[in-house]
Amino acid sequence: MLENRRILLIVSGGIAAVKAPDLIRRLRERGAHVRCILTKGGAHFVTPLTLAALSGDKCYQELFDLKDEAEMGHIRLSREADIILVAPATADIMAKMVTGQADDLATTALLATDKPVMIAPSMNVMMWTHPATQSNLQILKDRAVKVVGPSAGDLACGEVGNGRMAEVSEIIAALTRFFQKSDGQGPLTGLRALVTSGPTHEPIDPVRYIANRSSGKQGHAVAAALAELGAQVTLVAGPTAEPDPDGVKVTHVETAKQMMKACTEALPAEIVVCAAAVADWSPQNADQKIKKGADKTPELKFAENPDILATLAQAGPTRPKLVIGFAAETENLIEAAKTKRAKKNVDWILANDVSPGSGTFGGDSNTVHLVTAEGVESWPTLRKRAVAERLAERIATFVERNL
Ligand code: CTP
């Protein structure tokens, strides 16, 4: 994916600049052409000679130092790249990108470019979490700047927290994803995914039904995120107000039994994500509308619905390689999720609290805990779209390692 891609690497002034040589080496191993701009700050951590030697090109530093016609100014530098990668990206360079300052070669190239830009932020945890940086980050994201990292861990300043530059391998993976996507491909290209979403409606009679508060937002977002990464996605959706996601085949159903049937018909698939809030029981429904009567209050009799997730996760030669479910709980969240994972033979469970105060059902955010065979990973409260993207990324990593 990186073969013959032209990457303009801007190395700004953070301690993570020491990772630039390794980054350049690994990019070139993959056939990429790397050209470097080193800021004044960056030059405190890594020498231009190192970057020039490893990239096999001049390391550009000064805005006004064209020695001859053959040398390149900031405009050409920024245009003759397929992507500009700022790694590390300091709080300072992010702020300058936001305000459009152009007081050195790096910031001028960033302002002059018509090419995509990716940043790998690196800074002290307080600088990272400062509202100024966070609001700059949001502005850059809104301008379609791609962001890789940072991650949490020990920082060079001695503090611990978020702010470590993404690992070189993560930056390479992000670049690979970027180019895959621009080629209309993704890490999940060639794989089939089945996603369930929304509530089910279980009829009582021709005009009445039993439902639940699921909005379908999370399941639909998962289907969209998997499609974004190139998977061929079938979404089996209960009744929701959510629009059909782009690039996804959608089968609309009402009842749990219909959902079960549609899922079985959608197989085979390598990946299954069951996000639907399937009714556990359906009432024995009447063919005709149940009428009021002085002496008869209707009594509902229930029969258990098929468990779609457990059915799809059953061991066997056609079992999808990765089966993921949600656990909607109002108490003992993690323990109940672990039990559900084992009981239903599921690979991963996303446990979420659906107590009335949590705002999960119907809301736009979700706080989930990813329960796998390796353990429990608690994610911060995220928009449902972000939860879906994070899950899709995790699935892509699983696919890279296992499929
Ligand atoms: N699920 C399913 N079919 C069902 C019931 C649940 O596919 N008939 C799936 C859901 O999509 C979810 C997972 O199973 O991924 C767990 O659903 P949840 O409602 O949390 O649990 P239940 O299995 O219904 O158990 P309980 O209601 O007792 O907690």
C-alpha cells in the first residue's frame, strides 16, 4: 500500500522526534518516498543529516534558502506529496495549523498544501488535555486532518497519561489505511460482516405490539464503520428511525423470528456484530384485534424467542470467525457480560450500562467495556459513532492478526 507513495514528513520539536529515523526507515522499507522538513525545535532532537541520510533526500529546514532553480520552495514541497505527515506534532504546530500561521518552512508548507494532512500528536499530558489543545484538535478534525494517537503511558517529562506519540507501527497502519481508503479499499475488503440493529416489535394483535427503547443508533453506526473499512456489510434492522447507512445492504424486519431468519439467510459471514435489542419473548398473538369487554382483561402468554447471537455463535465449521455481542445491563455490568460471553460462546462482548440514568438507550453516547478472552478494556464515554469506529478498528486489527 505504501509502495511509491510520496510522504512529506514534518518533524517538529518534541522528544518523539527521536522516533523519526525509525519511521523513515520503515516507510522506505515499504517502498514509500520520504522527504523531510525539520523545524527549529525538531532539530534539537534529531539532526538534519540523519533525516537526509535515511530519507535519501535533502532535509528541508529554511523557508528562504533556495540555492538554485532546482531546489524546491514550500509550494512545490507541499504539492509534490501524496500526504503530509506531521510526526511528532507538538501543541505549538497544531495551534499554528489552526490559526494559519506560516512563520517557518513547515507551517508555510502546511498552509500552502492542497494535499491531505495527518498528524501524530505528542506532548505532555496536561498540554494534551488543555482545552486549547483539545479545541484545536477538534478544529483540525473538522478540517479533515487525520489524527493518529496519542496513546497513554509514561511520558518523557516523567508524568503519566495521554500524550505519547503513536508507535511507529500505528503511524504506518494509519497511513496504510489512508491509502487503502483513497483506493476504495480498506483493511476489511473482501470480508463479509453481518450486523443486527434496533429493537424488535412483537405483535400482540394486528394493531398492537411490544417493543423496547432501542434506537438502532449504535448498530447502524457499527454497520457504517465496517463498510467504511471496506467490509461487505449486511445490516438486519428492526424498526428504527435511523436512515439506512451508505454502502450497506439493509434488510428490514419487525420481529425476532424474522430477524433470526434474515440473519441465517445473510450467512456466510466472517464477522458478526449483534447490536439489536431483540425481544426475549413474543406474546402469542391474536389474528384479530383484541376487543375490550367488561369481564375480560386480556392476559398475555409468552413464548421465548430464538437467541440470534447464541445461534450464530454456535460452534461448527460455518461459525463466523469473529462473533461480537452487546450486553445491556442495569447491574453487575462486567460480571454479567463475562457470563453472557461464556454462555453464548461469543468472542467479544461490549458491555454497556442501560440503567435509566445512563442515557444509553436512545441517546447519542455510550460507555462500553470490551470483554474478550484477554480481559476487560474500559473505553471512555464516546459518541456512538466513535464507539463504532473504535470497534471497527479493533476488528481490523483482529483480522490483520488472525484472518
Ligand atoms: N441477543 C440476540 N437475540 C436475542 C437476545 C439477545 O441476538 N433473542 C443478543 C443482543 O443483540 C446482544 C446480546 O444478545 O448482542 C445480549 O443481549 P442482552 O439483551 O444484553 O441479553 P439477553 O441475552 O437478552 O439476556 P438478559 O435479557 O437476560 O440480560
